[in-house]
Amino acid sequence: MQLELTAEDQKFREEMRTFFTTEVSEEIRQTVIEGRELSREQIVESQQTLNKAGLAVPHWPEEWGGRGWSELQRHIWHEEMQRAGVPTPLAFNASMIGPVIAHFGTEEQKATFLPATANLDIWWSQGFSEPDAGSDLASLRTTAVRDGDDWVVNGQKTWTTLGQHGDWIFTLVRTDPEVKKQAGISMLLIDMRSPGLEVRPIQLIDGGHEVNEVWFEDVRVPAENMVGEINSGWTQAKFLLGNERVGVAPVGATKRFLARAKDLAKETSDGNGGTLLDDPLVRARIVELENELLALELTALRVVAHSAGGEPHPASSVLKLKGTELQQAVSELLVDLAGPASVASGAGDGSDLAGWARTVTPNYLNLRKASIYGGSNEIQRQIISRGILGL
């Protein structure tokens, strides 16, 4: 079963494919394809290349860089970008705070932040999770107290992805401790160079530094940096998280990794005169993953086609749940194909091991996070049971 496109949509796909494979730096694309870590500079360069061509934020309002595409065109854009190894526009900018400011922000906030956000002149960080407020985000305890023309912020955020690169952080804070916990939350935009704000690194299981703690000690934030009305932050958070859950089903990237796994199985000897792809269990495993990816793609199309008025389709939780499970399953397949070589992730470039074998285990370990961020998969199952199945 394959998706059938009209001649117009097929032409659009070819245009996207040509642009992504010819206009974005080959060095950047190879870094992505080989599973190596992108530098801050590479991420910025890639997004600015897309933004110059009007391809960084096509889903935004047209007055702020959007393209007015159909949902199918947006899906094709995203899939071809991932297939080509082009870094997707920084999610914190393009899929999270950008749409929030466009929907809830003042005209001044839109003019100040949206152009710089689209072009990655501002690198945004996400200040949501706390040590005791992860999946139960409404339990957050970082406070903001009004003092004249400022809000004074105190508290701690954790798991702030790429916060070491951040210029600004969109932050959920408690502005009223006396009401129901969801009702007393607001969103502030905070300059990360503000006195009293400190970023502390967290080392991950794969040895990398991708996430951080962010501490606030009497950080003063101008009152005009609040998004929307006071105590309306929970509405904005739900809007943002709905977009985030749709974006964590990277169909194109997972397809690319699975195609790579198939090629590697075809090229790798089984020690008995054949290749790993000759093993019927390996072939069955690959085919099953391909079928599940197709089902995920069709679900993604259904979700975006029925999302309207800023409210995500309830099935976005299905995307988050199944998309992250498939990411993990493909990463596990690559580890199994590498066999004993998969434990040699620390081998240097001078090693006679294939480069792909040195990266599969760090990628596998890193993707353990996928079923936790954006609302843990356990929480997504609860949303599905209530919002879709009516249980």
C-alpha cells in the first residue's frame, strides 16, 4: 500500500526534494544521516537557509512567514526534509513558542519575536518540566511575583534540551498559589542573559550533554513579556504540547533509518556465506516496521487534516505514543544488526569498525528519552483512553 498523490502534489514533492538535496549544506546533511551530533552553528545555518527560501515555518500565519499550504503539502515538506537528512527547524522556535506567540501574543510581541524566531536569530529554550513536575506539569512550583513593572521569578526547571545554546526561554510560572493548580499558571518570555539565571549541564546516559537545569534566583522579567492574560498559561501550554506531540512522530527520519538498516543488513555478512538480510527473522522484522510506519504516516495525515482552531486532534497522542515506540524499535534493530561492534561506541576514527556501528548504541540510548518527553507515553495512554475511547 502506498500513498497516491495528484500530479500537483507529486510536483510539489519533487520541488521539496530538489531543494533539500541541493540547497542545504551537504556536510550538514551527512552529519544527520550518519547520526552524528550537529553543532549550534550547523543548526542555525540550516534553518536560516530554509527561512531565506520561505521554508522554515510554513504552518505559521502567512503574515509571519507561513505559506498557506494544505496539510498534505506540509506533511510532504516535513517528510522530504527528513528523508534528505535536513535538520528540521528548531522545534522550540518553529513548533512551540512561535505558534503560541502568533496565536496568543500581543502585536508588539509578534513584531519583536516572530521574525527572529523564524530565522533562529533567537534560540528559544523550553522552561516547563521541574524535578517534581514532569508528566504532572500542573504541579510546577517556580513562582513569579509582581513587583512594580516586573515579575520576579524564583525556582528551577530541568531537562531543558539544548538550553546551553539558548538566548531566551519560554517559561511556565505560578502566579497564583491560592487557586486550582492549573488555574494559577502563566507564561513568561525570559532573556537567558538576565541576572540570577543560571544554566547547569546534565550528562546523559550516552555520554552527551543535551539537557540542562535552569535556575532562577530573583530574576526580573518585564511585565510586557507575559504571553496572554495572567493565569492563562495552562491554555497556552496545552496548545503548545499538542503541537509538540504531533511533531514527535518523525515519519521521514524513521523511514530513513529503517531504509539504512535494510541496506546494512544486505551488506553485512552473517558468517555463513550470506548476509543478515537472508535471515527470515530479520526480513520479517523489517517488513513489520515498514508496515507500522505506513500506518503511522496515515495517522499523521488524519491528525493534521482534522486539527483546527488551535486545538490538536486527540489522535496526536497516538502519534506521540506510536511514533516514539517506532523510533526506539528501529534504533534497537540497528544495534542488533551491529552485533558485538555496537559496544564500541568509544572507538576513535582510526578504528577499523564501520562508522555506523560506532553510533548506533549512543543513538539507541539517547532515544530512551523519546517515550518520556512531550508527555510520557503512560500519560498518552490515559489521554487516548479518555479522549478517544471514552473509557
